Amino acid sequence: MPWKGQKDAYKIWLSEIILQQTRVQQGLSYYNKFVHLYPQIFDLAQAPDDEVFKLWEGLGYYSRCKNLLHTARSIVAENGGIFPKTYDEIIKLKGVGPYTAAAIASFAYDLPFAVVDGNVYRVLSRFFGIDLPIDSNAGKKLFFELANECLDKKNAAHYNQAVMDFGAVVCKPQLPTCQACVLRKKCLAFKKGLVNQLPVKEKQLLKSNRWFYYFVFRYEDKVLINQRTGKDIWRQLYEFYVYETFSEIQWNDKKVDTFLSEQLGIFNYNLTTTSSIYKQKLTHQNISGQFFEIKLEEIPQSLANFSILSLPELSGLAFPRFINQYLEKADFQD
């Protein structure tokens, strides 16, 4: 991206405002157009409103464009076109919040402020094994403080960009490349098999359509299970290892193999059964999913916190109806 490594505070600010509520792929062309037409803040400040709004057309959230013009003109009129150079001054600019202020302060001036975006939330949540919702007030406070504790204050710009890139390329939202990750030996989520359960978002739990893919791990004559916790559905009931998504996955042997090796460090196994699709309707949610029975030659460290029970012991535990539907049809062989 052209703004990476950029030291011009004006261009960093411009990119950050454009990327608010906008995907990078869409915002890139707008950024290039703005930089071409308004290479300096003086050019933007002097541009007619109609011209700038026309250029912004298609990005939506037009209050951003209004704030963009207001801020550019204020900096030119009140500060001679010199962009503010401290975090406290930057955050006072119209349309600039803590994240944007930290990004500008860090990338333009290498000031010691952590940039906390979705990638950073994800990396910190997984590495430290934190299940506090990142979209809660308590979660935002905790992760902001943690990000600043971890910050390399002598190289803030490089550090911030590195963590953001790491989250985008390695510690991805879906199917992160854990086996290639240099941090996996210290990552608590990887050690506990919780990579795909973190980070937690309160709002996600309100979505109406959810897909639960259960991996029924068998070791010798026993089964690995876990108890659900948190504020989600089926709290305190038991389940197998689950991978949740909000859209259907078309699984095949290669995808299963990639998932097991990358996420859980499982290389020696036998996929014995793949179930049909199961469904259950709750009051505000539709649950769909599948079950994959996996025979293990050994229990990986990523599943060390799971309980290992014999088949008769399963009958004494409470499972969600969704899983009981599967158990009623499953043909477990001792």
C-alpha cells in the first residue's frame, strides 16, 4: 500500500480518514486520486466543496469528507499548513479518534503510541489467550493498555506496522497459518487449541446464522470433549472441538488436513466419518453444522486441556440438542 512507510503526516491522515469504514481494496483508488489532485494540505484546503465531494462519491459516510475539508482548512488557517506533531494536538482534529491519532503520531513522528486495529486485537487476544470481548468497554481498555505495554517505544512506527501486517498475513481471522508462525510456541491460544475461538466479539453472538463444525477426536477408546463457558448459547453444556463460522464451508480432505495441521498441529490421524448437515433453530439464531470423526495416534498439546472420556461416560453429560442429534445417529465403535 502506498501509505506504508509514509512519513508525511498529511498523507497518513488522508489514508486513515479514507479507510475509516472502507475496505483497503476500495479505498486505495480514492487515496491515489486525492494525492494526485491534492498533493499537499494547501491544495485540499483550497479545493471547492463540490469538487471534493464529487471525488469522494461512492465512499459513503460523507461526514468523513466534511471533516476532511474542515480539518485541512483549519490546519492551513491556524497553523500555517503545518500538521500537528503531538498526539494531544492530533486527537483534537475533527474526525480523528484515538486509533487515527495514534497512527499519525506513530507513523509520521515515531511517537510511542500503539495503533490498535482489528489485526492488533486479534494478535494480542490469541497470543495472551484473552477471551474478554474486544468490542466491550472493558475489552477496549484492556487491549489498549496491553498494546502500549508491548510497544517498542524506540521503534514505534516499525513495531506498529509489523504487528498489523502480522495479523493480516499470518494471524488471519480465518485459517491463520499457525505452523508457519514464529510465535506459536509462546501463543496461549495455540497451546490451548483456542485459535479459532479468539478474539471474542459480543456482537457476533447476536448474529442469526451460525455454522458449528465439530471435530470429534477419538484417542484409543476415548473421546475428547470440552465444556462451554462464557455468555454464549449452551453455557456449561459439553461439546467436541468446535470451529465456528458465519458462512458455510465446503469441506474436503485437503481443507480438513490443512485445518488440523495448521490450527492444531495434528499430522497423524484418520478421518473416519464426515456427517451430513445438521440444523437447529433457536429463538434468535439458526445453527447449522457438521461433524468430523477423527482418530488420533496421539493427543497434541493444543488439545491438552480437553477432557478424555470413555464412550459410556458421555451418556452422563449434558450436550446441546444439536450434538445429541448427531450422537443419536453416530455409530461409535469401541
